Amino acid sequence: MKARLIAVGERMPAWVAEGFAEYRKRLSHELPLELTEIKPGVRGKGRDDARAIADEGVAILAALPRDIHVVALDGRGKLWSSEELAAQLEQWRMGGRDIAFLIGGPDGHAPDVLARADQRWSLGPLTLPHMLVRLVLAEQLYRATTLVAGHPYHRA
């Protein structure tokens, strides 16, 4: 199984890029992780935020391969502990499909994106910068793979 992270936003700060690259490298054998960046919709004075969200949604959906399990990161999604994420990972592997994790723009996902999602996952009630979410997601996926493999990285 392979994973794809489709995220609105470009040009991660160096510290985020370095951290993401480190976990991507660690995941390369157990869960190869590919990053697809989506250009943010145009926002600002005199701009329509709804149009920006819709444009981002169209681009996210266009980046999705056909037969892929989709997990949208969404503040209204289900909360998973690291152990529950590891159990989800095992279920996804048993399903035999690749998986895509979607990170929306500053105003969240378009309704069409949420409708396409097979699952919605919330990292918790905190508001996190979207670039940081990439790093947290990669680390949690690595943690889940180590839990499944019985590796001592996770110390509960």
C-alpha cells in the first residue's frame, strides 16, 4: 500500500520540509508517502472566499487517483489515538487500496471534497497551521507503522 498526501499550500518552511522529509524517508519501506501540493485559491480584499475553496476542491479532486481510499483531515472528523490510527492502518492495508490524506486550505475543504472522503480524521480541537499538519500527519503515520510492526518507537 502507498499513501499520498494532497495538501493545499506551497513552499513549506525549511524546518517543516526537513521534518516531513525525515518521516517520509522513515516511511519509505512500510508506507511510501508521496506529496502533492495544490496551489491555494486566491483570497483577499474583494475576493470571494467561497470561490477559492471551490477552486481548491476542484484541484484536490483532480489530483486523486480513481481507486483510492480517501481520508480528509477535518476538524469535525473522528479523533483517533495513535493506537487507533495503527488499527486503521491495518484495516486500510487489508482493503488492498492505496490511501490519500487530504489537507484543505485555510477555510477547510469544499463540500465536494468532504463528500468524496471515505473517512474524516481530526487531529484534535486545536487549530494548527496547515504546514504543521503535514509534519504531524507524517509523524503519526510513522508512529502507526511502528506500532503495527512492534517497533519500540511508540512508548505509551
